[in-house]
Amino acid sequence: MWDGIIIGGGLAGLLAGIRAAERGKKVLIVSEGVGSLTYSSGVIDLGDAERLMNQKSHPYALLGERVVRSAAEYFQTLFPDYWGNWREPQFVLTPLGSPRKAGLIPRGLNTQALSETHKIILMALEGMKDFFPEVAKSNLLKAYPQAEVVLHPFRVEAFEAWYTLGKPITGMDCGKYWRTASGIETLKGVWKSLDSFEPDKAVVIFPGLTSVFSQPLREVQSNLPFSVIEMTAFPPSDGGYYLYRGLVQKFKALGGELLVGSGVKKVELKGKQCHKIIVNSKGKDSEFSARVFVLATGGIFGGGIEVTLEAAKEMVFGLPPFVPSGWTNSEFLGEQPYARMGVETDNQLRPIDSASKEVLLENVRIIGRMLAHWDPWVERCGGGVSLASGWFAGEQV
Amino acid sequence: MNKLDSVKNLDACIKCSACTSQCPVAMVQPLFSGPKSVGPDAERFRLEGIDIDPKCLSYCSNCKTCEVTCPSGVKITEIILRAREKASLAAQKSGTTRLQVRDLVLGRAEYLGRLGTIWPGLTNGLLKVYLVRVLMEKILGISRRAPLPPYQAKFKGIRNNKLVPNHRLSKAVVFFPGCFINYNDSLTGQAVIKVLEHNGYDVIMPNFHCCGVPLQANGKFNEARGNAKKNLALMNPYLQSGVPVITGCTSCGLALKEEYPNLEVSGSELIGRQAYDLFEFLWELQEGGGLKQDFQEIPVSLGYHAPCHLKAQGIGTPSVRLLRLIPGVRVSDLDTGCCGLSGSYGYKQEKYDIARQIGEPLFQRVQEGVRIGEFQSMATECGGCQVQIEHGSGIATKHPVWVFMQAYGLSPEFL
């Protein structure tokens, strides 16, 4: 018997698990795959928190300022490598080199120095996949007109096998290499090769480098006479991957158990209480009982909600999701109503019936992308909702 | 899986690359384009009769990390293994004799084991001679640096293999020891039996064959199915009486749960449901109040490595749960990826370095954990992982059942 079982191992589920395990609870996380964090850049978007807290039914409004703030602060205590503040937006570079607003960011991504420099050196590793040096250069020139942008192409011996094969070097290949002992040695050589550029007057942008959670990389960089700024990358990306690893390691170090690769097949209910989940293991089902269950199955994208032409269905408990009247908008990049699909809850995150507002399951909490009435693309608060609802559920287990 | 289901499963791939980002081989070997590319991507072409770079298939170590990772439930390893089966049938005429002999040797841990355990002292002595290992590398392509586990006297199982009467079958289990216990670690086999007997179970052990996983990994798919059928025939009378089959090896366990149900012979419809990992079984006892709790307090701190084929079973880590019930025991679940060996993969001359590189983060984590006093030694269920972790880190690594032996007062101490 567990104190809490969390279904879904993405940002919200893992944070809920960490908080509950830290409070001494016995926690199991069941996750169908590795969650979507490796698709993300590792940047946590909080959105315009003050506005969203006043937006009717928004998860921020449901949870209130104290929870949103505490969750962001809690995340930063767990990961001091993350900078930012829920009230002050940070700026990071997109994979195409334009700055964009963000909430909490790995410190290496901070673009502050770019606004103050007159020279930007853009490092361009030869053969890197999904990095377009000329596009990035022109975007940087637009965003930082006071600076000249020097493109610095370079080659690394360790990637000779890639060059020979004609295989593109992915951002993750790069990121992993720079974190190894030999990668760090090579990196020192790369910094040396910049001497002729008078780099002490410049800011260096280095795509493919991910220093988050790497003590040795941070040490190497702290001794440099210039700032190094990392970039976010297209998925799958190192920033998200290391955040996932970091969360999993914290969770396990606190005694949590993570079962990846199997989904929940069905649940057993007694009245308004869930007491058991049946997991689709190999060969046969496994049963797990708990006092509290947390649903963090990631909405439509995560497979938590299945949408057909006729209806939308929540896949674990069979809860009726909130479905907006018009699902889509013909403007492709415009606001899409279906994004607000999700399970409606009370302010304790327990699922409720839309009409009667009656609580449907008393010991179940809904978190992250499964919540109704928010849109991560328009409101840019995906990370924030996951942190706030995850932290809150972790407190309740 | 029938053809239509396979195609549907293939179409479930959304090309997100999550599998490739987690693949232990792709992380260290650029020649391997990764599970997505070799699996679902190339499969579309194979279905049209176009084989793209079939050599690339051999880099897959069959660890199944991709299948565990995939958020869309695509059977990536299965796609790769089936493609390998087809490619190996086609290449059988053209393949070099040396590698064919190696596939024969590495695929047949069982026959080697039988030979090796006739006179273990002599075999082990020979395997320690550097020249012998050089010759094995030259002739068979088996890396001279790879950690071949020493042979022990063959595991005899239960002393007189007593017959369990029908009325007692409800408190009986069948034990499927696997080749590692049979030929390299008979003491652990005895320990499994003692722990089960301590919990009131009669242990039945028919004379099983190799489960078939090494055969399959070395391209001998028909032989693997042959072994599976023989084993199922031996289990079948017990399966029909509802007796569970317990494995101490996580790869045998996965085969019993995942491969055996696909055979069209009697018992295959039951084996998936009745096969248990040892600790999965003990945990079920614990949940039902049937696990003996007469644990002595033992001051043991362990690092735990979850074998890939345990992760692939989708049962979590029941051994860690159970170890934490024993007073005095501290366990750190390291979760630092694959050890790299993947059964016979890391023994191959051209794969030794890949295996070593895959395991490096784990070895470093193990050494670091011991250095800072976080734990004293390592535990993991898989014999291959045990050998590889000891080889890579120099830290003693044992099957977790030994902690239970000590806690139950059945053996003087763990390690």
C-alpha cells in the first residue's frame, strides 16, 4: 500500500512525487513512456502570472498566488541551477536565435549580456543538425542592433566519425560530448582558439552546449574572461533531457519508485474513492493500492485524453473532460479552443462534475496538462501550471 | 502480433526521437543511427522490399530501453529483432564462418555451460590463460578483455527433486533458474530456493533448457523457439495446476512473459500470467500478508542497479521495495542507465568498447557512491549486470536474494 500513486511521469507528476516523498510519503509513479520533458527545452514558462491569476477558472486562479509562488520557489530550491523569479521574466534565445520571454531558466541560457555588448561571437559547430547559423545571425542582428555578429565555424575531432558518415551531429550528441572529461578538455582548446577575436570584449553564443547540472562545465566557464550564452534547441533536446534526469534522480534519492513503460489499464473504485490501479505489465497485470492518486497523464499530447470525431475521453478514470464548443480555429497559429480541454476541478484539484460542481472522486487530484481552462501556447504558462499543481498535489498526498 | 497489428503498431510511431535520445548504444556509437531510424523508419522501406544498411541492425543490444521509453507503445526492439532474423536468414550463405561460429557459441550458453561445468576448475584455469583468450578472440571474435564469468559446479536444484503431491501444489512453485545460475552461480540458485522454502513453498525444478534469449540475440530464432517449446512442455503440467513459475534472472523472466505466450503450444496461454520475477512474487506475498517478516536487523547499505530487462517487465523494482522492509538495510536506486553488457553483446570483440562506454556512467556512479560512503556494495538481479559492474567498477555486486538469506538468518552474511 502506497501513500500516493502518481499516474504520469512528466514535469507535474515528478514534482508532485518529489514533494510528497520529501514529506516522508511512500510514492510510486507509473508512467507510460518517459514523459514529454525530453521534447522540451528545459525552460520553465510561467506566463503572465498576475493576469492569469485573475482569469476565471484558470489553474493559477484556482490555486492562488501563494501556491504559484511557492511552487516556483520550491523548484528553485531543488535546482539552484535555475534562475528567474515568478514576477520578473527572463529572456532566452530560440533555436533560430531570437530572444523570447521565459520564466525560470537554466542559468547558462540567460541573455542579459547580449543587450550590453557590441560584439557577439556565434559559435557554429560544423555539421550540427537543426542549427542554422545564417538565420541565427540575422535574427541576432535584428534583436541586438548595437552589436556586430561574428560567425565562428569550427570542427571538432571527436565528431570525425560523424563527418565521415555524413551524419548530422544532433544537439544531444553535442551536449553529451561537452559534458565528458575529454569534451571539457576540447572545450578549453576551443576557448583558446578565440583569442584572436579579442573575446574579452565580446559575448559568445554556443549552441549545443548545455551546462545545467554539470559542476565541471560550470567551473570551466566561470574562469573565462567573457560570457558564454547557450541556446535552446529543437526537440528532443538536452535541456529537457537533463531536467528529466535531474527530477528522476531527486525523486529516487528520496525513496520514490518509478515504473516506466507501462500504462494504467483500469482502476478500482469504491464509491467516490479510488483504491487500486491495475497496470498493464508484461505477461500479466500488476495491482497497486494507495490512499491518494494523482492524475498527471499529460492531456491530449500525453495520451491522457483521447479525442475522436465524436467525443473526448479521459483515459484512466473515465472522467468527463471539459470540451469547448468550437474545437478549432481556422487560423493555424491562432488560439485553438481545444487546448483548453481538460478535467475541471475544485480548488483542491479534485475532479468535479461540470454542471453540479459535485466532487466526483475524493482521493484523486488532477494536475498539469490534464487540467481544464488553460492554453500553454497562448498563455505560455505550461511549466508554471505543472509546477504549481504538482507542488500542491505533493503537499496533499 | 499479426501483420495488421504490426503495421498499426508501426504507424503509432510519431517520429519524436524520444527512443533515440535514450538509447544507450546510440549515445556512444555514431555508426548506429538509433532505434527510430533502424526500427520504424527503416521498417517502412523493408515492407517495400528495400533493405537499408542491414549491418546497422547488429548494433542493437536488445536492452529494450526504446520500448520502455516510447510514449506511443511502439514495439521498437521487436521490429529490429524481426528485421535481424530476416537479414540473418538472407546472410547465412554469405556470412563469414568466424562470426557464424561465434553466434553458435554465444547463443548457446547452455551447451557451453554443460561443457564448462564438467570440470569447472580446468575450464576456469584455461579461461584465465591470456593466450587462450587471445586465441578465442582470433578464432571466435570473443573479446579478450570481456569479463567471462567463471564456471561453478552445475546447479543441482533440490537435493532429491522430490515429487510434490497434488494436494500441496497450492503451496508450490516452479523455479526457472536460467543459465547464469545453472552454470556460473549455483549458490544463488540455492539461495532462491531457501528463501522460497522459508516462506513455506515447495520448490519444483524440472531440468529446463536455456530460455532462448541468447539464441535470439545471436540470430538463432528457430532454435530459440525450439528451446521455448521444450521448456513449456516441462512447465505445462504445473501451469495447468495453477503453479507459478519463478525466475531469478530478469532476461529469462522477460522471455517467459513476452516471448513464450506467442508460441502455439499448450501452456503458452498460461505462462505470461503465471511467470513471476522472484521479488515480484515475494511482493505479492507481502501485499497479501503472506511474506515471512522474521527479519534480523542487518547493517547493510547497497547501491541498486535495475537491469534493463527488469525495467522492460513493467513491474517496477519490487526487490528495492522488499529490501527496504528489512531493518538496517539502506538502498540507493542508482538509475544510471544500462551496464552495457546486454547478455552476450559485450563479449563480442567489436562490441566490447561500446559496452564499456555504455556502462561508464554507471561504473563511475558506483565508485563514487562507495568512495563517499553512500553504500558499501552493489546489488542487481541480472547475472550479466553483476559481472559487468564488477568488471567496470571493481565493486562487489550480488543478487539481492543474498540480503534476504542473511536477514532470514539462512546465511551468515551478505558478502
